[in-house]
Amino acid sequence: MFDAVFTAEAIKIVQTPPRAPRANAYAERWVRTVRRECLDRILICNPRHLLTVLGEYVVHYNDHRPHQGRDQRPPAIETLPTPVTDLAPARVRRRKVLNGLINEYSQAA
């Protein structure tokens, strides 16, 4: 029944082989990252809590978290990062994500 919904929308179904983690490396990498950085550190109470935590983590992952394969740019940012600045005279502001599990830093005005 699940495949019939996609077939009705003219979406091609590609089945991956069972127990082959390299068959869908992008999804496997995402699952490993979200588990290691987020879910392994939080006790999830119910489905609503899980959706809230995952939603907040997705925003952090796509808008703020640096990605090594993209020259330390998040997926949502296309421009190159600003050059490294000396933080001694600058004021740095910290924003807590997921109640302090992750911290995001930015320069204060």
C-alpha cells in the first residue's frame, strides 16, 4: 500500500538492498550524525518531544552547523565564510540550542 501512494504520484520507487549501509550513504550519515550529536544525549519522553527536538536540530544542522565538505559552511549558506577575526576585542554572543546541548556563537553588535 505504501508503494501504491508513490506510484500514483508518478514517483519511481528505488529499493535499497537490506543491511547495506553504503547503499544510501547520505541517509546513513544523517542518521549517524543526528544520533551522535543529539539523540544520544537527550532522554526523549514521547513522540511530540522527539519531533520538537528533531525540528530544532534540523534548523541548527542546516543554518548554523559547519560542514567540512562545504568549507565550513552550513548547507543553507552559499557564500564563503568570513575570514577568521581576532576575538579578543570582539564581543561574542552564545545562543543555546536544545537547552544547552549545543551552543551557537555569533558576534554581538
